[in-house]
Amino acid sequence: MRIIIVGGVAGGMSTAARLRRLDESAEIIVLERSGYVSYANCGLPYYVGGVIEDRSALLLQTPESLQARFNLDVRVGHEVTDIDAGARTVTVRDLATGRDTTELYDKLVLAPGAQPVRPPIPGAERALSLRTVEDTDAMLAAVAQARSAVVIGGGFIGLEVAENLLHRGLRVSVIEMTPQVMAPLDPEMVEPVHQAMRSAGIDLRLNTAATAIGPDTVTLSDGDTVPADLVVAAIGVRPDTTLARAAGLRLGERGGIAVDEHNLTSDDSIYAIGDAAEKADALDGSGTLVPLANTANLAGRRVADHIAGLPRHTRAVLGTAIVGMLGLQVASTGWSEKRLRAAGRAYRAIHTHPASHAGYYPGAAQLALKLLVDPETDAILGAQGVGTDGVDKRIDVIATAMSGGITASGLAELELAYAPAFGSAKDPINMLGHVAENLRTGSTRSLQWHEVEDAVRAGARVLDVRTAGEVAAGTIPGAVAIPVDELRERVAELPDGPLVVTCAVGVRGHVATRLLTQLGRDAVNLDGGYRTWSAGMAATVGEPTPVG
């Protein structure tokens, strides 16, 4: 059997190596248009920033090493320019000589990746992108001559590049046309990232677009200009479907190559994987684009299995992702509240702010966790986490639970590794499960930060049960303040009508809400407490006004 793989890196090389392990007799040809077929593209921003010092550490394999170990025919600098699906041939151009040749295939695997989106503005040709080793070399050369940089786009890659340019000593601006960076997160969860960026000296411009790129500045939609010896376009990528369209392959609803559960395209001899191919969303089965290396790697493995005759299906995707940003870990999996609302899907939100490990052990840091739950089935719909430590393992546990069908309440039953340096006897994951169970059974009712204003308009009063010192530092406007430890003796002081109970993060509020409910009062706990409310307000309307 003769298999041609178009594109290397994660998806293409995973396919090739797995296929060789399964079939020693197959002829496997990898055609890669760049000069590098196997490299750590997720590490490129950190090489730009000098965090990774050795360029060779990014180059995982060469055509020679892949030939020696796997007997693969790997040709870098070779671009596939056409597919004749009827004849099962591809036209290949040797970029060094310009010579075209025709290659036959029995099976064809498309892993061409994605193309950076270029801003449609004057001067866009000066903007650099960061997808390949060649891109990295060009950016490093530009950094050496620069004192200022503008990153257009506040997604995961844009923020990684911004941090690493800051690490290089450049004056950095980030331009984002939406109200927040990191679109997969909800506004109250991303506000700590905004604060960290501004505290580090990054000039963050939200709700602002770049309208022109000049020789050493970028002009913005509000009329301002920012210095820009170096400009990076990080506004996203789009699937590279040039070959697929020319071959008449079906495209999906999101513009990627449509594939089935075996990663087969509309032609039963052609597969597609990686950033160019659509995936099935784990929550609703719709087509989605998830440009992540682990997803591409697994898809490549599954394609090799299918070619070799193994009955394997590719997985649906949750979109689990994490980024490090200025000491913060920022991660998400599944759907956000924004996306659930836009889809008209019912959900229940849970916010907690636990310590990363036992509070009495040195180094404990506060996390912000958010869990989104189906109110009917108790299924987990998504999760987000922000903090300086321990976010990765909490989001990984939740993603695993989602894949395994464990419900939100079921998180309370998980037996997780515990020692004071690593977690708590009631791990933050277990605590999310306890909150979910309380809400599911009705023993607790909660209100979200963005629902407070409407509740007050409808006649509710806010009750702040923190200490006097905490309240003096800032509270929700109009709140009545009675510390939780004095509440039993001071119930008579409470105003009539419904109560929205708040504390710092929701724990004391839960205690107070349970007490008041048993005393016959109509009380709900503000989910995530004042910390979540203030972050949400800062993200949407500016910093809340403290009330003493």
C-alpha cells in the first residue's frame, strides 16, 4: 500500500510513525512544504522570548532520523499543488528547483494545517505571524531591531507572544477588538488576566481595532496611535482547505474539511486531520475547529489505525486548553456560559475560590474555578480556571470526568491524591461537586453576579455577612452588613422581603443562607461571592464603587 501524507508536524507525523509501527510493508511518503517536518510549534513563542534558549530543542526529528528509525520517505520543501482524486495522484512541486512531479497514492492523508488570518488593513504586509520555524527566525530577527511591539489579537497565541516580547524587554501593546482577551473564558473569569497584563506594563486596548499599520506605529479605531517597531498578527487562523476545495472534497459548516468518525473525507481514499479538519463537538455533535496539538496527534494515530484495518473511531472534542500568562494559569474545557446562552441551552453556573492546596501549608494560592452544569441531567457542560498554581490538574480532572460521563454531583465522590503540599482533604474538585449536589437537591439556591441588579430592582436586598473590615474595603452598593457569626442574634435587624446573601467567595454566604432559609426567610446565596461579583463588574462596566 502506498500512503502519501500532506503535511508533517503533529498530525502528519503521528500518522506516519503509527502507521509504520502497524505495517512494515507500507510505502509511506510525507510531503512538507516548509523546511521542517517535526518541531514543537507550541514552544515557538518561548524561543522568541528566550525562555527556551536552544533552537535545536524545538526540532524533534529530521528527514534523516525519520528515515533511519521508521523508514519514512520524508521530503521537506515539497508542496502538493493539486489532487486528482479520480486518478489518485497528487502533483508535487520541489520548491528548491520549481520542478513538478506526479505521485500515485492508495491512501492520501491531508494535514496541511491552518493559515494565519491577516488583518485587512493598510500596511498588513508588515505584520508577522508565528506558525513555523521560519516564522520564528523572522520574528527573532525583527525583535533584535525593535524597542516596541504591537500584538493584534488577544487569543492564547497572542498573549503568549506578548508575554515573551515583554520578557525580551520590548514595550508591548495588545490590541483586541472585543471586550476581553481569551474568548473561551467568561468575562468575570478573564478579568484577573486583564489586571495581570496591565500590572506588568502591557498596554491593553480592549474594544479597539487596528485600522492601519505604518512604518513604526499602529493606528487604532479610536484614533490613537501606538509605537510598533514590530507588529504581530495573532487574530486567529483558518483551516487550509485549498487542496480540499480543488479536489472537490466536502467542507463543513465551520469552513474546515468535513470528515466522518474515521477522519475520512467525502472521498473514501482521502483522510483529513489536524487544524484543517473539522471535529465533532462533544456536547452537541456539531462541527467545530479545535487547533490543538494533542487533538491532531490522536487523530493521526486513529487514521493510521483505520488504514491498517483496526476498528477505531476518533473522539469528539471538548476543546480543553491552558495557557501560562504572567504567572497565571488560565484553562478551560467544554462550553462557556457565553456560548451556552447564545445557543439557548439551559445551564447552572457555579463559582468557587478555593486554595490551590491546604491553606496552612506554605505557598497556598487562591484559585478561581467555574463549573457549568445541565440543570436537568447534572451533566458537566464546561469549566474554567484561573490561578497561579493547581489550575491545570483541576481542569484536567473535570475534562476527564466529562469524557467519562461523571456528573457534576459525582465530582464530590472522586478519590483524589491529597497531601498538604498538593491539595486539601476536600479538594477543590470535591467542593465543586458538593455545591452542585446542594443546588441539584434544592438545599441551596444561588444567584449569579450579573443577576444581582435585576434582583434588587425586583425588591430584594443584599445582605453582606463578611466582617466589618472586609465590608469597609468594598461591598455591593446598598448592602446591609451583618457578620455571619452575629446573624442569629441580629435577625430582627434584617429588612423585609427577599435577601441576596454575599460574602467573600460564597462559603459564609452558604452558611448564612441555610440559616435564614430554616428561619423562613426567602434567601439566595450570591454564587462566588463578592470576589466574583466585583470581577464581573470590572470586566463589563469598570471597577465597582466601594461602599463602606
